[in-house]
Amino acid sequence: MARRKPLIIAAAMFLLAMPVLAQETPTDADIRDAHAALLGLARDDGTPEKDHAAAVYYSIVENPDAPRLVTRLEVGGAPCRSRFMSALQFPNQWATLTFGMVDLRRVTSVIAYASADDMIAGVKPVPVDSEKAVQIVLTGKDLHCSSRMSLSGEAASDPVCSDRLDLTLTDAREKERARKALAIVAGTCKAPAFSKK
């Protein structure tokens, strides 16, 4: 654990020193895209549909028998908190709805790994800004909370909170989205993971 702290602090200083942060204030679209990146939305195709202050993301379905996921993401007056509603629709079945919220101010640690195996084992972390980083794990108490209900009439589940969000960096586009998302978590949200120790 002691080894990870210098990596986190070094990454924080790198992100906070980036010229883009000094010159530009993130737009609503930038902030919404940061939340979308951290929730794994629009990883492949990219452009969501606009819905007033929200954005609607559709999963790519090549097989007509596969389920379709539609997510409405909204970032309101508090830019570090987002609300989302996802509908998972299986062909010829009722949809299951998920309602949730993410609060990026709760991020207390950010750790990068050079492989999924290292991430699973929790070994060999690399600097967050390293070209070798392919997985980034953000953690914090009750970072991501959600509850589910089925439109078929089943009772809604009790809220479930997760202390973790993952970023997967498989190509240049995802690395750029991750960089921007982490810059917003650090600069706009002032998450504890990026505060000077």
C-alpha cells in the first residue's frame, strides 16, 4: 500500500499541471462525457443522442437476439454528480430498469495497471499517465449506487452501492476520454485521491 501513494500523488500532479486545465473550463458536455467514460458508455461508436440536459446512449447490437441497453445520463447543477436510468431490453421480454447515481467527489484512490491480470490480482501498479496503463481503477465509499426494477411487475431491489469504477483503455480514443475524465475528477471535483498529501 505504501508503494501506491507516490504513484497516486505523481499522477495527481501530472493531471493538475496539464496546460489544457489551465486554459479551459470543462463544458457541460465535457463533464457529461467524463461520467459516461467512467460508466463505460459509448465506448465503441461514440456519439450519444441529446435530450435537453441529458444524453442517451445505445449499446451496439449486431445480433438481433441480443439484449439492448439504453442509458439516459443526466448531470445537473452539481457537475460531479450524475443520475442515470438504464433499460435492459431482451427481445420479446419486459425491460429491466436500473436507476443510479455517481458522485465523483468520493474518489479516494486511483490506481492504474498494465494488464487486466495485474488489476485482478492487485499487483504491479503503474503511473496513471503511463503509456502502459490499460486499466484504471477508481475507488471511494459509495461511489456508485443503483437500484433495479422490472417492468414485468417485480418489486424494485434495495439500493446497492459500489465503491469502484473501472476505466478500460484499449485504444487512443479511450485513453483520451480517460485522461479528460480524470482531469475533471481531479480539477473540477477536487476528489480526495488527487489532493496534495
